[in-house]
Amino acid sequence: MQVPYIVYADFECALTPFHQVSHDPTLAESYTTKRHHHTPTSWSYYIVNHNEADDRGNQFAQYRGPNAVRHFWDNLRKDVLKIDEIYSKIVPINPVDAGNFLFQE
């Protein structure tokens, strides 16, 4: 069974170096050295649509600028709400069509 929707997303970030004191390598402690701060600057996503009930087709969205994460969530939320509208419409099965289904064991 195919998944009706797939979202492929990607962020791009600006890297700002951290200025920090180096760790003593002779210590027996485990540590992580942070080298850069990642600041999201742009994103894009592509929604692949396999749902026959949705005639909008595949969708591409992108953004470049400040507050990239906030714009990403706001934009993606709008698309997900549109998908939710499609699933909230309950279409009853026609009894004649229901009788034509063949079930195999």
C-alpha cells in the first residue's frame, strides 16, 4: 500500500564559530566540542501526493530569510490542514460497489 503523502524537507544554515576554551585531553571525561552555532536561514520542502482524492498534485514550497523555522512550521501547518480537510470528508461506500469486492484468504 502506498503512503498517500510524503514530505521531503531540507534546511540550510549559516555557521557562526564558537570561541571557547579548549578541553584538557588528559582528562578521562567524555565531552563534545561545539565548533559552530547553526542558524537556519532557508528551507524547502516537497510534498509528494499519491492520494487520488486530492487533485492538487505534488507541491513545492521554499523560503529564505529571517525566522526561517517559524515560517517553515507555519507553511507546513497550512498544507497539513489542507490534507486534514480531505481526510475529514467521509464518503460512504456504495452498497452495490461494496458487493463487488472480492476477498481472498
